[in-house]
Amino acid sequence: MDYKIPWWKKIFPFIEIIVGINILLVDILLMQVLMQKSIPFMSQKTHTITNTIVITPSPTIAITPLLSPPSIPQVQSVVQTSPLVKDYYVPFGTGQSIATTWTDVPGLQAYISSSSYPNSKKVVFEASIQVPTANQTAWVRLYDVSAQHPVWSSDMYFSGGANPQYLISQPIQLSSGNDLYQVQMQTQLGSPAVLTQSRIHITLQ
């Protein structure tokens, strides 16, 4: 049996191809239209933001003027200086003696260097003597052990009296080196004589 295919069935595949192409073309055109509409919108938005940044001035720079810093008051500094010490004391200590000739009082020694006291104005030997029996004279002086001689004008004496007597020598001259000084005493009758204090007093200019 001879079966014959109708003519319209023969062209049906071609119709499907043409319809598919038309649909694809329509989709492409729609995509282009949508993209063309979206690009101006984005450009306009960006342009609007840019205009806002350019047109709107900064209030700090354009409107508010710069203020000068406040002036700082000047404070004058005051430096207080303490007055220079002009009096120095070199203590020897206390002791006693019953010797009838010049004798060292044990332990009453000190090293003194005149270079440690520049610009000295006056140097004296000071001592306080007490004679408990009140019946004799007692003497006291300085001896320069390093130079092996008495310190000139340092000798002093006290005659009688149970109460201590404060004595000040004539101005004395210290050696230029670092010399050892010794306190010496002697008594008239060999009775005890008490040295309640002894020191060198240095006054600077």
C-alpha cells in the first residue's frame, strides 16, 4: 500500500525553525531596549551625585573663617637662690688634761686643707675651758702635726672659775696642704682642766 505524506506536514519543520528564529530575535531586541533604558538612568544618577559633591561647599573652608589661636600669657620664671654659706666649723671635740707642759689631748685631731675653703676671710680657734678647782690657769692651743710646729696665735688661757669660759683666738693661718691639726693643753698646777668644746671657725668673704 502506497502511503502519501500530506504537503503541509512536509513544511512543518521549516515553520518551527522560522518561529524559533523569530523568538530569538525578539528576545535580543528586548534585551537591547532594556539595556539602553538602564544606562541613562545609571548615568543620570552618577551625574546627580557628582553635581551634589561639586556644588555643595564645605562649611569649614568656604563659610567659616579660620580663627587665630588664643594668645598665651607669658609667665616670668622666678629663680630663688639660697644665700651662700659663709661660716664653716671644723669640730675637734671635748677632753681634759692635768699636764703642766704642752701635751696632746687624746682624740682631738682633724685633717684640714685650706684649699677646701677658698676666699677665706678669717680663721680662728674657738674653745671652752673649765677649771673645777678654780685655783689655776689652763692653756689650750692648736698644733700642726704635719708641719711640726704650733699654729701661731692659736694659744689661749683661762684663770680659775668652775664655770666654762668661751675663748676665741686671734686670727690664725692654715697651711696650704692637707695638714693634721691637734689640740694641746697645759695647766699651771697640774689640777684637772676640762675642755668642753673645741673647733676651728672659718669665715668666707
